[in-house]
Amino acid sequence: MTCSRQVKISEILIPKYYKIFNDKRIKHIILTSGRAGTKSSFAAIRADYQIISDQHGSVVVLRKHHNKLRKTVYKEMLRGINRLCIPKSKFNITRSPMEITYKKYNTTIYFSGSDGIDDTKGIIDEDKPIKLVIIDELTEFFDDGEGEDELANIEATFVRGNSGGFQIIYMYNPPKNPNAPVNKWCRKMEKRKDCIHIHTDYRDAPEKWIGTDLIESAKAMEISDPKMYRWIWLGMSVGIDELIYYMFSPKHVAYPPKERMYQTVYIGGDYGQQNATTFQAFGMDTYNQILQGLGEYYHSGRKTGKQKSPSQYAKELIDMLDEIHDVYKAQVMYIYLDPSAAGLQEEIKRNIRELPYTVLIRNAENDVALGISRVQKLLIFNLIRFSPQQENAIEEFGLYGYDKKSIDKGREVPVKENDHCMDSIRYMAMGAWSKVKRWLPKGIEEEDSEDEYN
């Protein structure tokens, strides 16, 4: 971005943020939004402006997890410099450590994970006290940290040395559950006189900032799943359905087209001894942009009264793979297997050495919440279809739910029943995600991706 004139702050912020940009009387600023609500853009511009306008005040930017800083808030701060139309030559910008220093005043934006606060505190110039703390993805501090106690410690750490004007900006997209700890904390903070809470969504931003494609994506979700639209795009805590995949319907069930060949097949596998062992297979149809269910293997030792050994399961899985290869001409099959099934994995490896097609076995990524979110997206945007032969999976979709007591406590925990096919499908979705996420509408990509105006 090249600028030939001095930019006005009002030209690069949405009106909802005008009143807080220069108001140093507000100590706690809570910014929530739906997707593309521009809160990160505001925080970046505010941080960059802090170090160029106050020769005695620096900034600390925190996330709970240090490894997510570079691709998110650090990148956003660099964009903020462009939006302010300031040449980057006026800054010292480093990646290790991640710092942005305004040369004229030697004021700095520091970046740190919460666990590294002491390290960050040790390098801060006492002559340039921290005037602004920005906490990104606040929900992580409640989900993975100590919540309110940790936030109080952060404030105590950086408020020292200030005689006035110290501020903290907290940013997060509200969880779906109104009882989530971060939502309860926010309602508590709203009662304080030194706190302001501003909520935005994509409708607050000019169309030229976010683009027509993103707006069309939002409208598409509004039609296909109004409740998910209100949560993702409007940032509303709409509540948790006990039925996890409430969006599953008969439209998601269809036989694979007979003429369709699938070069690549993705299979999720959940293993049990007394509990069920199941393999759920999906062909990747890149032309129609859909994961097509091809079939399932399912055996429950408890229901049938007959136990099977890992070697038996491995041989029966190979029979399933052979059939898929014969019918759909699949040449590459990825198997994402229950991480606890090491013995079964070894048995499968022994049986795939002489096959006329390639089988690649991976440990499944077992992030339950993230996996559920991805399967929901596939269902909402009709990017996954199930064969009627996947009878057990179809049945579980109508049964798989959250524990109601966990919802009331603000932390959603799936009931460990009717979940074996659901786990297999989740493993498959996680494994195939890098390929299928590009089929999603703009603005619904990876959970940690940052749009230019978010």
C-alpha cells in the first residue's frame, strides 16, 4: 500500500470505534464480533498509533499460545502500519524476538504468549512503560488457562510505572454457549464504570473493505443454517443444541454416482474391543467439491457377543479397501486411525505391503471440539454426503449429543455414547481438511485464519 497523503483515522475505522480511539479514561475495552467484524484491525491501528504518538508508551500484545502470534496479531500490526500510511522504514521490525519499534521514540510493540510474560517483562524499557495491553483470542485464556485470575495477573504485571492512561483491549468471538466462562466474565465486566464493551459484525464494515464474496458467503449461511449464521457471522451466543449435528438431514444421504471414479479415498477408523470398531470411507470428488460416502465397516463386540482380534479387523478392513478399489478405481487411500489403536495399526501395515494401490496410515488428530466444528461446516455447506450403506453412521447422527450438565456449566462435553461412527467421521474430516477447506465459502476457512478486516 502506497500513500501520498496523510490518512484520517476515521477513514480506516468503522464508526462504532470512533469514540474509544483516543479516550484514555476507559481502562478496560472489550471488543467482540462475528466473523469480519474488524476488531483486530482496530486493535492493530490503535497499537501502531500508540507507539508513534506517545514517546513514553509501549504496547504488549498477548495470546495464550505463543506459536499463534506470528500469523495473527503480528501480521495484523504490520497491516496497521500500511493503513496508517507510515513507511515501514520508520520502524525496526524483527521476528525473533517479535517486536515492532518506532525508531523516532524507541517505543515498541512486544508480542508474547501468556506463559512467557516474565520473559517479555524483563526486556521492556522502564523509560517506556506499557500503556496498552492487547489480549487476542481471550476465550483461550478461559479454556486453556486460569481465566479471570490470569487476566488480573496480566494487568498487575504491566500497569506498574503508569500514572494514568493505561488500557487493556480484550478481543474474542463469543462462544455459542451463553454460559461459557468468558461470556460470564464479560457480563461481570460490563457493570464496571471503567469498562466498555463494543460488539460488531460484518454489516458494520463498508462493503469495499470486506468484499462482495464474503457478504455472499454470509448470506449463503443465513439461508442454509440461520442459527449458525447468527453465531459465526453476527457473533451471537445462540445457545448449544444437545444434538451436536442438528443440521444433518436426508439431503445428506445419497448413493455414490455409479459412473464416478474416486482417485483418492479418505477413511476414518475408531477402534474398540468391547466397544464398536468402525471404518467410514469417503471418496474425494474434486469436480463436484464433495466428500462422497462410499461405505462403512462396523462391528460391536458388546452387541454381537463376539470379540475380534486386531488381525481380524485388519483383514476385514483390507477386504473393504479391495472392494472400494475394484468399484471406484481408487489408487490412494488415507486411513486416519484412532490414536489409541497402535496394535491395529501394526496389523494393518502388515497387510498392505502387496496391494495394487497405495494405503497411507496416519494417527488421527483428536481435537474433539475442532473436529466437530469442521464436520458441522461440511454438513452446513453440503460438502459431505453419506451412502445409505453407512447405516450406523446415519443412525448415530440422530443420537450423538452433548451432556446437558456440561452445557449448563459452560463447557460442552459430548456424551460417550453413540459416538464410534461420529469419531471416525471426525478423524476423516481432520485428515482431509487441508484439501476440502478450500471448498468453503470465503470467510469460513480455518478457525485461526485472519481475514484482512477481522
